[in-house]
Amino acid sequence: MKIIIRNAENSDLTGIINVHVETWKTAYKGVVPDNYIQSFIIRTQHKTWQNQLKIMMKDNNFFVAERDKDRIVGFAIGGLERSNHPNYKGELMGIYILKEYQRQGIGKALTRKIIEELIKMEINNMLVWVLENNPYRAFYETLGGKIVDKKEHETLRLPVVAYGYDDLKDLLKKSCFLNVQNIITM
């Protein structure tokens, strides 16, 4: 099995939505109220949400992880930090990987692509907002992220924390970002 990391295209929309829905079902069960997860799933079926996703694809760095040229198994979005944080200019806005493809280096490969694009934009720091009870928070800590802020999620009214990364160029030198077998970035 080969995984390719590449720029997202409009033709990937169905696969991206599938990954988004499936990861919400598995990652946030017991963390986010079930009725919110169900409303999220219903919302993804509406054209308005799909159009917003297309805009995000156009206006940000948006990468997919594709298995053997036939299936989207993950994606990541990054770009300018959205809340005008005083210390961080870049943001990893989201990273989603189907459960059966986790712990294979795909998340690190997607994150690396986002970091590389931020550096091209002359942004050398970033943050990522994560639900405080997210069971996958350790991923961001493994990459060296430090909690730098906390607030309440606007819709869910649940606490979220921001992991900050102060030097992206230095972060790319970490051994965790070395090429992972069977992952090709384009």
C-alpha cells in the first residue's frame, strides 16, 4: 500500500467529506455530545457546507492523503492564523485521518506539508486548537507543541487548548518528520 500526500482538488470533495464524517464519529464519540455529531453529519450533506469546504480548499493550504490513487484516507488544512493571536501567525486548522490509517506516519507527513507551506509564506510559527478532551492530543505533544492558550469552543461550549510551535524551521529538523516508508509527498 502506498500513500500519496498531494494538494486537494475539487474532485476530492466526496472523499474529504467521508474522512471528516468518519473521524468525527470515531474521534469525538464520548467527547462531543452525540446529537452534535449527528447534526454535523447531516450538515455535511448540504451544499452550503460543501461550498464552504471548496472555499477553504481554495483559500488555504489543503492536502489530502490518498491510498493507491483511489481513496482519500486523510487530509489537513493550514494557513494564516484565524483569530489574530498576538504571538502566532500560522495555524494548522485541522487534520483528520481515518482510524484504520492512523499511527502510520500519515499525520506527520500531512503536518510536514502544512509547515513547509507556512515557511514558504514566511511564517515561522503556528498553533493548532484542539478540544481539551480530544483523545488524540498526544499527537501534538509528540511534535513538541506546548499549550499556549485556552478558550471555549464557540459552538460546542467545550474547552479547547492551543498548542504552539515557535520555530517551524527547527521543528522540521526533528526526527519524527523523517520520511516514512510508503508515503510519498508531491
